[in-house]
Amino acid sequence: MRWRTGLGKAGRNEKGKIVLNLDDGTTVTVFKLVVDADGTWSKVRSLPKFSGVFYLTGLITYTNPFYPKVVKMAKEGPMILMARETNIWNQRQGDGHYRCDLGFLRPENFATDGSFDITNNEAVKNIMLTDEFFGLHAPDI
């Protein structure tokens, strides 16, 4: 932590590591965590790097045929299922519907690379249920 010195410039080096050039002339490169707390004109905000984990979020409402199954599994709270390269997070919301987040390893352009239409719910469901994504999870899920 550095006190009483401003951030002159923030960037990444050739290995993708964050480099901060402070106003006092110091260059700092060894970080486990960089907290962006430099306000509206942030020099750090533009540095995030895609983690490789892609998320799709959907809703399961009372009218969804799977709603009773989700209620039985997740009950009132969140339900989290984690595997090596996928995860599912279901959480009941205030009005009783469930928010369902599906996480999986994919490139940043996965939703726009043309392999399927992200706006077509049936297409998204079909690809998510393949063995490559969530098809090999337990049948009850």
C-alpha cells in the first residue's frame, strides 16, 4: 500500500502483469491484488483482463415447467454446483423466481462468434444441455 502518492499511469507489461507508475517516480509491478479506488477518472479501470470464465444468466419463473424441480433442489436459498470447468448458481429471488447463472470456460467472444444465436432461448438451452457444457451433470439437475 502506498500513501500520499498519486498514480501517474497504469498498464500491462509484455507478460500481461499490471505495471503502475506512481507520481513519485516509483514503478511497481508485483501484485496479488489491485484495488481500483481512484475515482471517476480511474487509470486502472481499463486494465481488467478476461478471466476465461463465461457466464449466462437466466430466470426460472413459476410458469417454467422446471420450476417445481428447482424449488425442490434449491429450496429458499442458493444452490451452488461446481465442477472442474463448469458451475451452476441458482438463487431464489424476492418474488419467488430463481436466477440461474451458468459458468463455463470459453473465450471472450463465445457469445458473438456465430456458433449459435445468443438471442434464441431454445438454441441457448440446447447448446447448454450438450455434454460439452452441462449435459453430463446429474440427471436431476
